[in-house]
Amino acid sequence: AENGSIYVHLDWHVGHYVKVMMDEIFGYKNFRNEIVWQKLSTPKAQTIGFGNVHDTILWYSKSQELLFHEDRIPHKEEYLEKMYRFIEPETGRRYGLHDFTQKGQGEPRRFGDKVLAPPPGKHWIWSQDKIDKGLKEGVIVFSSTGMPRVKRYLDEVSGHRLTDIWTDVTPIGSVAGERLAFDTQKPEALLKRIILASSNPGDIVADFFCGSGTTLAVAEKLGRRWIGCDSSIHAINTTKKR
């Protein structure tokens, strides 16, 4: 599909060679991410070298008009305690005070009866109209040094953007219900994240090296149509049973 994506995983011996091939096929500009998935928390015994605990997934799109649904991950409790440590007496809402500037020199703005210039190399994040509105609503607070800060409420926080390092998808445990007798089986949570990010219900998801059938099983559960194939009779039989 013109708005489609392809995700490719190969081990660390050959993945970089395939990256060059994919640049030629899909275009260097359509390379979206190199995703690192931490597949193990404890490395297996190796004779020489650092413990290998991650897999790499290369993500390309067919074009610049790609379909992508951004995912957000809940903030960790220690982050919330640090960044949202105030309680609003009137409402009981938990909030934090955040920087009111961004990089790039900007013009002074009026804050009530004061005109304040941003620090060197910075600009105020809001326009004058939005600053006026923020002052009326009480979401702009001044520090002891007179610098404006923006009040952000915890109950309005949806989490942080998912990055290209995935440490929250755990491998399949030895007694997990989804575990099959297949060496390279991936956890369903890994494929669920990928399928939700790059497709809509009713779209076609294809896996041409389907292995134990994880991609197809997850696609079915998420209401996608699917195509699967593999050159291994063991893989095909495992997938059919699944």
C-alpha cells in the first residue's frame, strides 16, 4: 500500500547488510527507525564479547504519506513524583511547573503589567493571546526570580511518546500460555505494538517468514486481514494449529 510500512528483523550478523538493500529498494528517505528491542534481561553465557540482549527491527515506509498511530507509555512513578509534586488546594489536583521557554531567540511578551524578555537564545512558548488567557486561567505561575512557569496537571498527562528503544516488552517465559515449541517465537505484545502503529482494522498484514504464526494470530485478534507464508513445513504446521 502507498501508505504502508515494512518491518524487518534479522540477527546482528546480517541486519546491516539488509539495511543497505532496503535503502535501495524503498529509498533512503523512507527509512523511519532502527528499533531496538531488549529481548533478554540477562545475557546468555558467551565465550568472548558483551552479552547480546537485544534485537534490531528496521522500519521503512513505502512513501512519505505513511499511516502511523503514535503510541504513548505511562510515566514511571518516580518521574511523576519528581515532575508533579504540587497539589492545588482549591481542586486537589496534582500538578507540576514546567519551563516556559524553547530554543531560538524570540521577542519580549507582556505578562500582566510587566513586559519580560526571554533568556538569551530562547523564546516564550506561547503567543501573546495565549499568555493573556493563561494568566486569567491561573496556569502561568511566577518563580521566586520572576520567571514564568506553566502549570501542567497530572490528570491531563497521557504519558510520554514511545521511543525507538523498547524495554517494556518482555520475552516469552518458559511457562507462558502463548509459548510454542518454536525457537524464534516472538511475544504477541511485540507484534501488537507494530500492527497497531502501522495499520487500521480491515487492513492487510503480511508476514512472509511467519515462523510460529505470531504476526497472523495478533492480526486476527486486532481485526486485520492477513497473509502468511513460510518455506518450513514445521512453521506452516505450527501456524495452522495456532
